[in-house]
Amino acid sequence: MKKLNYFFIFLFFMFALIFFLPHKNLLFLSESLLSKNQINISQELINKKLFGLEIINSEISYDGVKAGNINNITLNVLGIYNKLTINEAIIDTKSFNSIPKNIKLFEASYTLFSPNTIEFYSESDLGIMKGYINLINQKLILELHPSKEATTHYGTILKFFKVQQEGLYTYEKNIKLY
């Protein structure tokens, strides 16, 4: 019975910690980390949610040049499962012509059940991409199922991928995280 009481106390403590977490401070911390790489988010409207926050109509710039607009960014912080979702990003192709213009969906998730990886999923003009970052080995691994227009418009991106089989491209790179 005592163990059950301790479990409920622990569960209540975790719920309170996540609920009262200053989510806007997470946003400002991430903006300061992005600004070190010359990436700025501006003109955003921030809505606090129960377990996260939502950023609406933000403008992204890189190195002082407007890179595009993002319709909606949602950050859910649940402790056990955390997820970042970006919906409807439109990239300015005048300045960044090798990047897909429309990114319909981008999701990145991290769970304590798999603490070594951050998983990605994306739908864009380039196609459907899945991947993950192995935090222990510091390796990025991507699988791309390109769209029909990717082969004609995004050849500069596809040349970095290895063709595995018909309709599947892979990319692996060692990265430095910290």
C-alpha cells in the first residue's frame, strides 16, 4: 500500500512539474540557440496550451534574409513524450532555391522509452522523409521516398542521398551535437 501511495505522489509531482513548466522560456531559449546559427523567428503569435505552446504565423529569416513563413508550430512537452510539429511552411525560393518550397508537415519527437534517438517525419515537395538522430553515436539517418517532381526540381538535394532501391533514397551523416 505504501508503494502505491509513493507512486501516486510521484505521478502527481511529475504532472505538476510538467503543467507549471515555463513553456515560453523554452521558446526564448530555443530562439537564442537558433540565433547563434543566424536563424531568427519573428512576428509570431504565441498561445500557451495545457502541456505546451503553439506559435502561429511566424516569419523565419536566415542570416538577415527572409527564408519563409510558418503557419503553425506546436510544441507538446509531456516529459515522457515530447513532440515538435510544424505545419504549412512556405520557403522563399528566390533566396533558397534548392530547398523545397512547400513543407506540409514536419514532426520531431523524443520519448523516454527510446532515450537515444530523436525521430523525424516530413512531408514536402521533396517527398516523404523519415529519419532519426542517434544521440549516442551522433549520427543522422534519413530515408526519403521522393515525389515525382523531386527528381526534376531538387536534383541538388538528391545527389547527397544514396539510391537503395526504386523509390527509396538514404542519407547518413555523423554530426556533432555538443
